[in-house]
Amino acid sequence: MYKNLKIYKEFFIYGKYLFILLLFWLSLNTGSKYINIEFLENEIYENKLNFIRAILPFLILFYLLIYEYFVKKNFTLHFDLIFKLFFLYGFLQISGLLYYQQNLYEYYWIICLYSLLFFYQYISRNKNHILINTIFLTNIFFILILFLIFIFYTFKENIFSDDLLYHSLAFNLSFLNEPFPRSSGLSRNALILFIFFNSLYFYNKQNKSLTVINIFLVSIILLLQSRGAIFSFVIIFVIINFLFKFENFKERLKYIIIFLLIPLSIFVSYPNIKSLIIKNIYKTNSVSPGGKKELNLSNIEINIRSDVIETFENEKDLKNKLIKFSNNRLNAWDYLLQIFFKNEINEEMKNKLKGFNKEKFLSKEKKNLFTGHGPQADRHFLFNEDKAKEMSTKVVGPFGAHASNSYIYSLICSGILGFMAFSIINILIFLKLINVFTIKKFINFNNEPFFVSAILIIIFLQLRALIENSYSVFGVDLIIILSAYLVLKAKYNKFEN
């Protein structure tokens, strides 16, 4: 009976952690817009569910600090150095927000950050490796569920059209007044899942279902044609061949054929299968442009994003090629850096903003180089209601909605001091990874699926941080990378000892 009570107690404790983690996932894809004064006065009755989801991080933080820390005294505030730097990073953003006294409701993002940090500190306080791995696995499970739901709708809206999967009509849909994940988000999820299931594949190569799952995930990454995800996949694929042990060259070659050449053949076959469906079932030869470039090889149609091909075909100037290939990211970075350091833009940038009313852009009367402009400042600087005629109706501003770079985001939102804190976080984690590689001969990564998954996910997200805001702000990436870091830290300390 005592043993049964102990099991029930452990189940309750683990269940509590997993429930809190579920609340974090339910709060995603909401934001500060659901707690500002205008929303609370005019729209809350129409959007009650999003308001409830948005305040979940507040409730979690209140529970952890008031009940678990002050009442139960279940954990201490002796944080890991990485966590301390994240706290400093958040504090500097709040300082910048208070300095300007604008958009004060954006403090929401720091509440989310601190709530997540306290939660993971709560998890790691007892150094329970099983619990840390359970939390990591649960995060992977949530990603899997979301991925399967949204990829189903993506294919459903695309299979009977001539468009690329990248241009699936599903990306125009919304749920609870929030847009569906784009191709970059789905590709991110697919690559994280591939990293995890690939690690399980090396742990148990006899499981044929893992082979099928990994082929499916790599095929999705290629079909979605997200440049950042494909670039990251190539690097991860090379590192996989470095970390994992193969019995011989034949096994390595087999792995490359199965998980690279087969997905490539699926990537080529998918548009041809769709063409057959459209012509045979719908008895029509009419097709839509679909934003693609068709390459014909022996009557086999290969569809590639037209913006990628045409950039290199039509642009002669290298700088313009890079700007277009980056999907205007370079222009966004240039604009934000000019605003941050000079509080004005040069003539070249003014020419790029023709068609926009310059007075509609956010401007500041004074600079704040040390602590920045506060959370989400990049969005406020890039926002302009007065769109140019050639701009998409979905894009409010000249160069996209946000910085699309974690380091520039950290600079704009938390200043030079915050940029330094965020950079040190990444340097320290990267050095820990380097140390893991130096003791590689003492580790059989084939038998450490959670550990090696955490390593590769961190590497991927650090790459992604170069082209997306990623874990510089609360979201899926931050939830995942902190969870992966706890797995890395726990196992690394064991190996180091």
C-alpha cells in the first residue's frame, strides 16, 4: 500500500509539471495585444478565449512565486548562469520600455520569459534526470501534435492545386483570429521532429517505422522549401554523420540514400503526381502560376520557388541578390540599425521607402543605446499603416513585420547591454557543445537519444536565430531550447564528472 501511495504521489508531481507545461503551450500564438487597454475596453467579449490564453503565463508566475516559493518553499532562486543572463536580458528590456513610456503593455513578453525561467528552474532544482527528459519529451510530443494538425491542412489545401506546398492556401487560414503557421514554422517543427526521431533510429535501427517517419519528415522539409530550414538541415545532416557511429562505409552510404535521396525523389515526384490528379480526375489542363519555376528533365517536372531562381537569373548586382534572397531581411536589419544608432535613416533608405508616408513610422525623440526600446520594438519601428501599392495586403510595413534576427532583436529591444547578455548566452552554450565534441570518444551517441537530440536541436535553433527572432522572444523556440539546455546540462555534468 505504501508503495502504491508513493507511485500516486510521483504521478501527481509529474502531472503537475506537465500541466503547467501544457498551459505554456496553450498560451502560444496570442500576445500582448490581448491585454492592452484598447482590447480590454472594446474587444474582450468577442475574444475571451484568447484573453484567457494570454494571461496563462501570469497565472503560472503567480503560482510559482507565491505558492511554490514563498508558501511551500519548494525551490530556491539560485539560478544557472544562462538563466541569470536571460533574467538580465529581460530586465534591460523593461528598463528600455520604462525609459520611453511607450507601448507599456509589451511588458507582457517579459512576464512570459520570467514565467518560463522560473518554471524550468522549478524543474531543475532536484536534478532529476528522468523529470528533465520527461519535460523534453513532452515538448517534442506537443510539437508533433501541432505539426500533424497543420501539415494535414496544408496538404489538404494543396493536393488538388498546381501551387507549390510553400504557397498552400492553408497559410491564408486562421484559427481563433490568429494565422496558421507558415512554411518556416512547419519546417522548423519538421526538422526538430526529424532530429528526435533520427536519434531514436540510431538507438533502435531495427524499428522500420522510424525509417518511414524520418523519410516523411525530410520530404516535408524539402517540399515546404523554407530556405533557412533546408540550409539548417544540410548542416545538421553533416553533424549527424560526425556524431553517430556507423558500422562501416556501406551502412553510412545506405543511410544517405534512405534519408536524402529518397526524400529528394519524393520532392520531385509530388508535383508530377498532383499534375496527374488534376488532369485525370478533374479533366483539365489549366494550371495556375503558383509562384514556381518549372525545370523539365526528361519530361519530369521539378518545381522550385520562382523568387529563389529569378533572384539569381535577373539580378546582376550582388547586394540586390542578397537582399531579395533574404526576403528583405537585409533591408529590415539596415533600417533598424540606422534607427537604433542614429535615430534617423540615410538617403538610400529613404529611396527604398518611396510610396510610404515617412511620418507614419514610429520615431523617438532621443536615443537609448544601453537598454534599448523595450520588447517588440522591432515590430513597432517597422510598422506602417500607409502601405506602398506594390506591397502585399498582409504585410504592414516595407520590410516585413519584425527583425527576423535574434541578435538585432536583442539590440533594438534591450540595447547594447542586452545584446551582450544575449550573445554571451549563445557563446556559453556553444562552448559547452564544443566541450561535448571534445569528449566525443567517451560517449556513444547512438545510445543517448535524448542527449544527442538536445545537442542537435540547440545547434539548429542557434542557426535559426540568425534569420528569425526565434528564442530571443517568448515562443516555441524558447520553450524548446531551454528544455534542451537542461538535458544538455544534466548529461554534460555527468560526463564531465
